Amino acid sequence: MFVKFQYSDTNCLRVFSLAEATPPSVALSVTPPPIKKPNGKFKHKQHKQVFDSHCGVVHMSKKNGFVKDPLGRVQKNVNFRGGGGGGGGGGNGVLEKEDSTKDGLLENLEGRNEKNGGFGAILMSAGGINGAAEELCTRSSSSEETVKNGDSRKENVKHNGYVRRLHGSTENCSKNRDETSSKSVVEGMQTKCSTKWARYGGNIPAMLEALETVKDLDEAMKPWETTLTNKERSILLKEQLGWERAVEIFEWFKRKGCYEVNVIHYNIMLRILGKARQWCEVERLWGEMEKKKIKPINSTYGTLIDVYCKGGHRDKAMKWLELMNEREMEPDEVTMGIVVQMYKKAGDFKTAEEFFKKWSSRNSAVVGRGGTSSRSRSKTGVNGDSSSASNVCLSNYTYNTMIDTYGKAGKLKEAGETFERMLQKGVVPNTVTFNTMIHMYGNNGQLAKVASLMEKMEGAKCSPDTRTYNILISLHAKHNDIELAARYLKKMKESSLEPDAVSYRTLLYAFSIRCMVSEAEELIAEMDEKGLEIDEFTQSSLTRMYIEAGLVEKSWAWFQRFHLGGNMTSECYSATIDAFGERGHILQAEKVFECCLQVKKLSVLEFNVMIKSYGISKKFDRACHLFDSMEKHGLVSDRCGYNSLVQMLASADLPEKAIFYLRKMRELDLVIDCVPYCAVISSYAKLGRMEMAVEVYKEMIGCGIKPDVIVYGVLINAYAETGNVNEATYYIETMRNLGLPMNGVVCKSLIKLYTKVGYLKEAQESYKNLQLFETGIDVYSSNCMIDLYSERSMVSEAEEIFENLKRNGDANEFTYAMMLCMYKRNGRFVEAFWIARKMRELGLMTDLLSYNHVLGLYASDGRYKEAVATFEEMVKSLVRPDNSTFKSLGIILLKCGVPKVAIDRLEMERKKDQESGVRAWASILSSVVDMDDDDDDDDNDDDVAIEVV
């Protein structure tokens, strides 16, 4: 059939059948001419657009800005794109618009061949996401799909970056003969529709208005009942806000019997029901499609995969993909993108990459079989892998998805190669592409590449959007370049872009954690001027900023602003209480708590945070009282509240109160592990009350709570402190019998225990085991071993550990003191004096034990001058001497000829008055010991001291 639109005297379009042929594919576009004069005199100008078809040429015309459809109805400013049910755009003169993707899915409306002849064309295109055009590849004739009443022949026309699929279809035109009677009803209806509805043109806004205001579908759709086209039915379903109404309309279409309900309509319903999480309804529709033998198409599976994935049913989504593969249906680019997104959101980046490579390779093979020589094409895929095919036409949306997938997987190299491949293939990157790349490199600290991307963005004449600047502000604030972050906000304004709430929030947080009060207040003023809402996170962060800056009054005024405004949530109250409580401002925290009580927004969270604040301020009685008062407010504490209170009281050396609340917690069946019991056991052990610690341990076992290695570590360490080997060994064996592994903490406790009781072999074994753990050897355990070796004069073993500690920079004051004692005990005074000298040089003489060791060394070797100097240094350092100190000093006085009676008198005076007694000792020592004598011999001894190696 050759189809021609031509002018007639009545300004209407007529269809003439000139010959029998296969149904053609028709695509028409009409743009009415501008009205030149308001007085009704118009200058007529013909516009026509011709599309070559395998059946012939299609012409169309218009006049005076009006077009008459084949039924004689006058339509104004309407574009007819193919027919459907009696002429361009359908019997109702609907403006046929290209369908775009939604949530990454191509929703394509296909024409169908009807019984009574005619013609139709449906336009389909894949629109991009975030304004990016989606270009889909032309498919070969072998991929044509068979529909219910005949074959839909497809012809792809690329126009303005879109791909259009044109389907021939026929519908019964005779049913429109009664339309004249309903015309007055349609024209008389006053439609108040949204801007979104108005974009459809034709009668669709009136239909949608009727469906929204009239519940009865027969009454609502009466004016258009006999003229609805496939396209119109699709739009009516898609525009429903509630899934129930969509189902009601869908069932009405089927009940009428005169409408074809095709796979596209089912796709729309599957998406609506999937978004509403109506999985039973989705399954019902799928079963209905199977029963009616309506074959699912690519977008059907894509829709099902998408909605199930977004609904949190990834396993079910995978089953739809498997079913698609079983039926040997190759996913198109849109469906492939959905699957990749699904894997990406699940964090399975490797599978996402593998799926894309396989899809790319298969589609490359299809293109190759289509007649294109693979030698004439590059053999490098999207990610630079030779196994992936480059001859697959991909959209920038797909490239963006893969770049983001590689970025989230940490594969920056592959992401960069994909970006470069995109440019080589002539696919123009959009703002989303650059935003993804900037965010990826920025998060990985590669700011130089971020700067390079900004230059490329400018060179590509791709203008940054608000999100671009938000990313730049965030990443530079993250890398502590707060000045540059602030400049980007200024540059955003200069670019005539309006900063959004995210822009301000990001910079406000950066200012707040740096206590940049004036800068933050300027931004707040801007937000207030623009009417931007300040969210809860910003409220709490600014409160903390004022508190950290010491501006408690301003922080209170800031809180009052939102409290009095009545727009604070329970979570925001708790965050404010916590901010004041953490810094010890307990009065303000209490006032916020009272404000929360006044507005009746108290929850368990506020009580928990307030109790925590009391704990920080050491007000444990108030914390307990507040905890007990929760029931008066109709609240019951949760596990978190009980755990917090028990651990707070246990750490405050109040185990009796802690065990009281622990037992209440157990009565409420809130104890699920040994953590609160461990806190109480540790508290009793710390106080030396081992009998109570063991009692709580047995109570825990009796309640069926299994202890962990930390509980046993506490008990073993407590017995190690007292040197009780038998009890410590019992708990070690118990722990082993339960299959609990030894850890570093237990090993350290055992080394401490064996050092106290002098068990060298056991200590050596534990020290060896300690080296096997990730934490490794610590300085305390090493010092214990040096002490053990020192007691046994095992000099070489002690020196080996000492050298290791020095090499690692871990040797401390106690380490040197132990080595000094060992050398002194073994008569190796040269090494001992070298140690004493190094201790002074390194500033390691700060403890009483160190001073006593050095002073005793000098006294025993007759170096009275150094001994007295050490004593004077000790007094100046405010280190209080003990009996051991004065015992060494008494030996010096005896050797210098001072009578023992005089020395005893000095001791009696010191015990009566420590301060005056110390002064008396210092005076006697300085008068007895000649402090002015040179001691060159001593210096020479120090010079020849052999350093321990």
C-alpha cells in the first residue's frame, strides 16, 4: 500500500490506497507555521518532511496552523508522528512524543496490526539519564519481533541523537464515526492539569484530569472510549500515582475487549507494581502473560530485574536474568546497564565487569556476522581488554556506568582507560561523566588529575553543574584545602549556578570542625536569606563548633533557634545533649533534656545520651536516678542503655551498683553476651576483691552465658598481680578446654605472673608465644624478661632483649634501670656507669626507682660527689625520696666519718617533718662531701666505659 498525504480543498489530510503491499513504516512530523498577523490574514507556507521508505514517500501538510485528521476533526498546534487508530498520533489528535528511559529502562511502545486494516507508527527512543542522550544501535532485520496479530516491521531512523523504531500497525477506523457526538463534551470540559500533563497535548490532559476526579471509569472515559490508541493507553497507565488505580484502569482496558493490551502495557504495569513492592501482583501479571502467550521482550526482563533489584530482592532479579538467558534472549544495552548497576550496588564489581565483557563480546560477534569485517575495526574494548569488542555502539550512559563501576572497585587505571576509549570512539562525555571521574580521582587523593579533568571539561565546552562544584568543595575540604573549597562556592555563584543545600552543608561542616565561626555564620546568613532549610546534621555540627570555640552562650542561642521554631527531631535533641555533655557542660545538657521533655519528644535515645553525660561528669548517682525514672515516662531502657550504665559504674569502681543493674538487665532477657559481666568482673578484680569476681563469673556460667577469652584474660591477669599461680593455671586450662585460643593479652599476663614467682622456663615459653601474635612483643613483657635474666645474672640474654628494644626505639626508663641493676649486681661498674650516664642524657631519670638505682650505684662505688648531685637533682625534680634513698645516703655519711647517732637523729627529724628533714640531710651531705674537688678520674672512667653492644 502506497500512502500519501496531500492537500485538499477542505484543509484535511486524506489517505488514498493506491496499491496492495505490505504495511509500511511511517514517521511524520508537522510543525505549524507562526501566525504572522492577528487580524486573521495569514501568510501560508508549506512545510513538509519526507522520510524515505521501502514502500514509497510520505508527505504531509498543514494550513493556518490547523490540521484536520482523517475524521475531519480540527487539531491546533499538533505534531502527528505516524498513525494509530485513524491518523497521525491517534484518533484523538495526540501529540506523539518519543518515549525516554526511566530509571535506566527503555519503555518502548510498539504498534500492532489490527483486524480492519489501516496504518500506524510508534516512535521509540532511549533517552539518557541526567540529560545524557542514550544512543542505541541499529538492529538487523533478524531481531524483529513477532507480535500478536502480525509482524511488526522495524525501521530505525536516527534523529537528533535518538533512535526511532517505526512499527506498522492497523486499527479499526470505523469505530470513530460516532466521535462527532462526543466532541462537544470534550470541548466543554474545563481541564486543570499540571504542566507535566500539558506536555502531552491533545486530549490526554483532559483524560488524566477525568481519571483523577471521576472514580467510575466508564463515566470518566466515556468521551474517548471508542478512540483510545495504544499510545494513549500507555500514557494513562504510566501517569497513575497509585498502583491500585493503575491496576483498576488496566483491568478496565481488558474488560472492554475492544482494546489491544500488548507487552508494552504489561511492562508499564510490571514497573508500577514493582516500584510499589507488590510482588504477588507482579507474579500474577507474569502468569497472565504466559497464559495469553504475550511474549516478553528485552525491556520486560529489564523491568523485572530492575524493580526486584531496587526492591532488595537481588536473588530474584538474578533468576529473571537466568530465565532471560534460558530463553536465548540477548540483553540489549539498557538491560545490560541495569544488570551492571545491580552488581555495582551490591559491591560485586568483579561480576559487573565480567558481565559487561561477555555482553560486549557477544554483541560484537553479532555485529561481525552482520557483515562488518572485524579487521576494519579496532580490537580494543571499553576497558582496553582485547577480549571485549569495540565495534559495539555504546551510549555515554553505559560508559558512565562502567567508569563508576571501576571507580568504586578501586580500579582507577581501568576507569581512566574507559574514559579515553570513550573519547576515541567519538562518544561525547557529558557532565555526569566528568563528575564521576572527578569524584573518583578526588576520593583517591589524585588532585592533579582532578585539575586536568576540569581543563578537559572546559575544552569540551561541557559546563560544570551544581553537583560538579559540590564534589570539588567536598574533596578539597576533605584534603584540608578549605580556602580552595570556599573559592569553588564563590565560582559556582559567578557561573550563575545556584548553590543548593548540599553545597552549603558540605562547606558548613568543613568550617565547623575547624571552628571557623565567622565563615560559618556568613553561610548561615546566606541560607536564611535564600530560605534553605538547615538540616539536623548541620544543627548539631554548628552546636559543637560553638562549644569547641568556647562560645557556650552562642551554642545555646543556636539551639534555642530551632527548639523555639518547633522543627527539631528527637535525634537532634539527643545530638545536642551529647555535644554539651561530652565537654562537661552538664547544666546545658540538662536544660536541653528538659526542653525535649516539654515538647514531648523524649525517647530512650535522649535518656541514654543524658546518662552518658552524667557519667562523663562523674555524677553517677544522677545517672542512676535518671535511668530509674524512665518508667515514669512510659519508656523502658534498651540493651544499649543497660550496657552503658553497667560499664560506666564498673569503670567508676562501683561494682555493687553495676551488678544490680546487670541483674535487672538479665531479668529483662537483654543479656546476649558476656560483655557486661566482664566489666563487673574486671571492676572487682581491679579492687582486689577476687572472691566477688569469681562469684560473678560463676553466676554468668549459671545463666548460660559463655565467657570469652577477654573474661579469662581478666581473671588470669588478676591472679598474676597477686602471684597466685594455681588459680591462674586453673583458668588457663579451663580456657583451653573450651577451645578458646590464647591471645597476646593472656601471654603478657602469664609473663607477668611467671616473673613475679620466678618461673624462668614458663616465662620464656610465653615470651616466645607472644612473638607469634600480630601485636608482637611489648616493652613491658621485655622488661619483665630482663628482670628475670638479671636476677639470674644471665647477662647476654638480657643484653639481647635490651638491644632489640633500643633498635626499635622502645627502651624506656625501667629498661635502663633494670640493666643498671644487673651490671651493678654482677660488678660490671663500667657498663653500669655508662647506663647511668645515658639515662641522664636521654632524660630518663624521672622516677623514684631510677634515682635510687643511680644513687645507690654511686654510693657503693665511693662516688660521693655524683651521689649527692643525684640527690639534689632528685629534690629539685620534686621526686620525693623514700627510705631506700636515705639508706644509701646514710652509707655515704658513715663512710665519711659521721657518727651513726647523728645519722639516726637526722632520720628522726625527717620522719617528724619531711620537708625540713630533707633540707637537713642536704645540708649535712654538702658539708661532709667536698663538692669542689675535681673528679677527673671519674670522667676518665666514664670515657673508657664500654658501651653495651
